[in-house]
Amino acid sequence: MTTAYLDCFAGISGDMLLGSLLDAGMPFDHLQEQLALLKLHDYSISSKQLTLNGLACTKVHIELDHDQPHRNLADISAIISNSALDIDIKDNSLAVFAELAAAEARVHGTAVENIHFHEVGAIDAILDIVGAAIGFAFFDIDRLVASPLPMPHGFVECAHGKLPLPAPAVVELCQDMEVYGVDLQQEMITPTGAAIIKALAETIGPLPPLLLEKKGYGSGNHLFEDGRPNLLRLIIGQEQKVDECQEVEVIDCHLDDWSPESFPWLSEKLFTARALDVSLIPIQMKKGRPGFLLRVIANPAHGQRCKEIILSETTAIGLRFRREQRLTLPRRQVLIETSYGEMEAKEVQTPEGNKIYPEYEECCRLAKEQDVPLQEIYDEVKRHG
């Protein structure tokens, strides 16, 4: 699976994304040839190499010959649909504009068909969005992931006058996305950039595990007051899907007034709720009291249920939780023949080759059936490994 990751440490705009795609290796001639299929005129597009904060990057510049009309969604859809672009490029471009139109409609309290785009209806925005779709098709991207988005403050001038940052359309587009605030009074995310992520990104989060193949840096239009480079970093690589969750939620709490005799009951309930691991660690707490650290690891999708169980079944009145990455080795269940009979075990693919690991319950079963010490069963399995 070819995955593209948008590292938006300085935000995102359409021209920054175009620059990062060119910097990653998409030929400029290919971009020009594909954009020409839109049959738009009265513009010129160019790119040049820059260095920001010591980093080589690509800057895209689109120059318009005259003022642009205020196009609506139907106008833009007709331009894209009537072109000779591949169907995937058309579909992705139209999906981005649909998100933009819906966001603008919510901001202005009107219907989508009544929205007349200003900045985002101009040729440069069409070229940015369609150009991004062209780039994703060129690299044969299967999955798009984006980092959490930085949110500045202050104001920006637009066709409707002075508006707060982030722009209202950006706030609408970032609904249900992970964002964070930064102390900058400069625009970092344009509606075009936010709409591309909203429409095409599968998820927002950290860089997924992948074999990195290409990277590119696309430059923005202004310098940031805090000194960070105004760049979008694009990372492209091969991602290997795994059956297990590689991002987990770790839930902790300290207990000093709870009886550990109920831990087996608690563990059973948590595992029934699909916790991945449950542990209880003795600790010394404030005022010298002995206590326990209860730690539960879960798929984020099942974290809420695990938290409810902890708060219901223990004396905890608060919890700490965080997201962490994990790496697990590929493994599968196998049947092995031993001198004591057939049993299940795990075959694990390690960097040193495949190894067989015993299953505790299976070892106990055979030890009881054959009336032999448990360790003999373990030793027998290890001989198979």
C-alpha cells in the first residue's frame, strides 16, 4: 500500500502541496500537461527551487492575467467534469470542492447551490486542487494521512472583509479533526488546504509505519514570525497493513485503598471488553502508603469501555491516558506434534527467523492429561522451536 503523509508543521495550502509533490519527484511537464486538459486560459504556472532554514524546497507560483469571475460549484464541476482528465483525478477534485462548498454554505447560513466562491473559485484554486489530485495519481497513492493541524489566531483580509483566524471556512472543514493552537497571528491553513485533507485524508494522526521512499518540501508565501520554515513536508512510502492495532491507548491509575483480591475479576472484565493487556504493579505512594499502579493497554476504539470498567470496579476517582505507538512481530497459531500429544502454539516471525512459543493454557492441559510436570511440556515445545 502506497501511503502519503502530510506533515503540516507549518500548516497547509494548495500551492504548498503542489510544491511538495513536485519536490518529491513529479515532473513539472507532467503537471502542466495534465492541467492543460482543463482547457483554462489566461494563467501561467511556474516552479523554482528555494532554500528555507537550510532546507531545499519547491515554490509554485500561479499568475493570472485578469480578475476571476465568482464561480459556483456547478461552474467548477462543469470545468472538471468536461475535461479529459482521468476519472480518479476528476472524482478527487470534485470531492474537495464539494467539501469547500458545504463549509462555505454552513459559514454563510445558506444552501450549497447559492454559494459563489471568491478566492476558491478562481483559476489558481482550481489548479491547486486539481494539481494535488494529479500528483496523488502520479504517485499512485492508496492512502492519505495528515498530521494534526496548527491553529493560529488574529485576523485575515478576504473578499468578505476582515475575518478571524483560522478562517471560518477552515474551522468548519476541521470539524472532527485533531488540531492544536499556536501563538502566531498569521494564516497557516487555507480553506483549500483544509478541504483537501477533509475530502481525501483517511485519518489524522502520527506518521504510520512505512518504508520511506520519497519526500518533498513545498514552500508557502510568507515568513513566520516565530522562525519556523513555512513548508509542507510530504512523505511517501510503502505501508504494510497488520491485523493488530499499532496505535494503542495506555490507561493508568494509582490505587491505595483498593483490595487486590478482586484483580482477577477486574482483569476478566477488562479482557472481555477487549483490553490488549492488564497489569498491576506494586508502588509506594504518598505518605509512605503501599499501593498499586493499574495499567491497561487497549485499542483506542475500546478505550472508553475500559475506562468505565476501571472507574466502576475499583476505587479510582481519576485516570490518566495517552496514545502510544507499538511494534508487534507477525505471528500465527499453529498445531505441533509433541511426544505428549498435539497442542496449539504461536509461530512468531522474528528478525532471526521463525520461532515457536508455547501457549500457557495448552501446556497446562497436556501436563494434566499426561500427569507430567509443566516444565517438561515447555521444554518439549522449545525443542520444536
